[in-house]
Amino acid sequence: MTTAQAIVEQLLSLPEDAQAEVLDFIEFLKTRKVGEGEKHEDAEWGKLSLASAMRGMEDEESPYTVDDLKESSG
């Protein structure tokens, strides 16, 4: 018996609501696997996007000074 056959056999013995949970879990596993490959690409796009948004800001003078820094308690 293959793993898929064993899963189907077990699945058919569950009530309908539990079968729906299994389906949700399967869909979660599929998106997680796809998401792992996309995480790196998304991170790279995020860096590029942030770099584009911040371009030129390093040359701007800050409106804040060290005196503007204050420690606050709770």
C-alpha cells in the first residue's frame, strides 16, 4: 500500500468535518512549500524596494539632534 493509499483509507474513516480539516492542512502544507522558495525572492524585492525608497536620503540633513533623544519610562 502506498502512502497516498493509506492516507485516503484513513481519510475516508473520518467524519466530514475532520476531512475538511485534513484538506485545510494539505492546502497549508502546499502553500508553505511554495512559500519557502518565494521567501528569498520576496526578501530581495523588499530590499530593492526599500533601497529605492531611501535613495538620496543619506544626503539630507536630519531635522533631529542628540538633544531630541529622550528616555521615557513605561
